[in-house]
Amino acid sequence: MTAVAPSPPSAPLQRARGHARVGFVQRQINGAMATRLGDLFQDGACKVRLPRVHDDGGPVAVLINTAGGITGGDELLYEATWGAGTRATLTSQAAERIYRRSHGVGRIVNRLTVGAGAVAHWLPQETIIFDRAALGRRLDIDMATDASLIAVEAIVLGRTAMGEEVRDIRLDDQWRLRRGGRLVYADALRLDGDSFTVLQGGATGGGARAFASLLVVEAAAADRLDAVRDLIAARLAAGGGEGGASAFDGLLSIRLMTQDGRALRAIVEPLVEHLTGQALPRAWSV
């Protein structure tokens, strides 16, 4: 019998690692206080760009994943700090893509710290999850009692325009918000297995393939409720889907579900502009 030589061990696959940190402070410019960059750090696949802006909405920081997407075993960490009295927006260069994995789970951790009297906008573009992908993501927010926040996260399962079906994924997406050191908002979304089947149920998605959560944190959040519900109703009547909003304890929570990413954007974009009172970051239209 001829001996068969053992197969050589496969080389370990390269994995993306990255860490970016950006911070904003108040500085006196020409006799007036203005928000300026106070801290910037970037390493590995995580980068930050600060394009010029020409309005009164404060600086905009654009987060970039130079790996071009995430797969099993990748690990990215983004940190942002708004100093006392600052106003700034964080967004992403493009939709983040979570690709099919050979093994492991891709992980993203976003940590936001919002100081006294600061106004923070967390406005990343949507995350697109492909079949056989795995993602564990956390959004941890620590706010001062009198700070304000508008945050959005959107997830799209595959590209429906290309006939893609997401049949096997693992998703664990968590939000934790502390205000004045007290946990005031905790949310978790978990999908494990055949998301196409799971989301068919009337109580689990009604066939939705795209969904978003928006959160407004400010003292007068409840005053926005009626206008937000009217806007949601008008957009859903035009494009379909489901959505709702509720307010409690200085928080306004919005949920949206649609059949595809295009329909979701048609609701999310005007909602974000309504809530922030300013145009979307330019990266959303590039």
C-alpha cells in the first residue's frame, strides 16, 4: 500500500484589526466658542476623515473601514468623545458590509461619550449583511444628564435588487445607553439561523428584509412624538413597511421595517433630517 502524505496545514487567514478614536472640544475662535478637533487616533483598518463643512452643525467625522468589509474574526473598535458644550456628527463613508465567513464572528464595538451640554449625532450608513455572515456589534453610550443625542442604526439583509436571500446568519446587535451614570436604555437584536424564515412571522418581521432603530435623547424628546409619527405614517403610506415611535423619560425611540434597503432609506433619510434640523452628511449621497 502506498503511503499518502498528510496535507500541509493551511495558512491562517489574515484578519482585519482596527481602532480609531476621535474627540471634540470647545475652543475660543475669534471671540466666540466653537467645536474643534481635540483628539485623533487611528490604527489598522479604522480611519477617520474630517471633511470641510459649511453650516452651523459643527464638525463631521467620517469613519472608514479600509478592509472594505467585515468577515469572521475581524475586530474593529471606534471611540468618540464630545466634550462639554460641543456639537458634532459622526457618520460612515459607505454602508458597512458583513461578508460570508469561513469561521468565527466579526466584531464591531462603538463607544460614545457625550459631555455636559453637548449635542451628538451618531449617523452611520446602513449595515448590509450577506448570507452565511456572523456579526457581533455593540453600541455603548455614556451621556451627561443634560447632553443630547440622535442616533441611528440600520440593517439590510442582502441586496434584494440582485435577488439575494439571506438564509443563514448569526447576528447579535446590542445598544446600551447610560445617562448620568444610570442605565436608561438597553436593546438587543439577535438572529441565528435562517433569517428568511424567522422574519416571515407576523410578530417577527412580517417578511421584512431591512430594519432600523433611531433614538433621540433630550429633555424635550416627547414633544417630537406627534410630528415623528405623522412623518412615519406619510412615508409608509407611500412606500410600504411598518414603523412606530414611543417616548418615555426623555427618550424617543423609533422602529422601522421595510422589504428592502431602498425603501428603508426613503424613510430614514427624511426622519434624520427632521430630527437633526440639518441636511444629511455628504457621505450619504456619494
